[in-house]
Amino acid sequence: MRRLVTMLPVALSLIATSILSASAAQPAAMTVTMVNVEYEGTKMWLPGTITVPKGAKVTVKLVNNVPSEPAQHGFAIPAYNIQEVVNRGEPKTVEFTADKAGVFPISCQLHPAHVAGQLVVVP
Ligand SMILES: [Cu+2]
């Protein structure tokens, strides 16, 4: 059971990544939900990687589900000039056009110790 629980964040991340990748051939509007969670003391946005085709109009719904204090966490993709603060219980939406291909870090600008994720924009 413990092993299953340990693998859960990874499994969730892989599932969400493959769903987005499956439609990477057709630039379009894409929506993904990212959830900030705390797992055994570590905070991270999941899925850890989001993959989108270059040119896609991307909508990211951000949900801060971290139960411990503080009640605010950041969501930043510096390469895309995105920087938001998300309060627990108050989902926020970020929209951008993925006009630059590459791999870009996603982090919490308020607490740099968080595990960082990445945005992958496929040319
Ligand atoms: Cu944070």
C-alpha cells in the first residue's frame, strides 16, 4: 500500500502528460488543470510537466490544495512572463500562447524550495 501511495504523484503526472502529448500534432486551444499539493512535506504543482504544441493557446487552471500554511503559493513561468499568486480555495486561470519552443521551468516564486516543474513546447 505504501508503495502504491508513493507512486501516486508520479502516476498522475505521467497520465496528464500523455493526454496533452496525444494532441500535440494539432495546434489549438488546450486547457490543463494544475494542482499544488504537499506530499510528505514536499510541495509541487502537478502534473509536473505540461506538454503543448507551439502556437497553442493554453489555459491553465491553477488549484492550490496545499493544506498547510502558508495559504498562498506562486506559479511562475519566467520565460513566458507568467507570475501568479494562488490562494488556497481560490482557483486562478492563466492564459498564454505557446509561441516559443523549448523546455521552460515552472516554479513557485514565493517559495523557491518547492519542486519545480516544466513547460515543454514542441515545435
Ligand atoms: Cu509556494
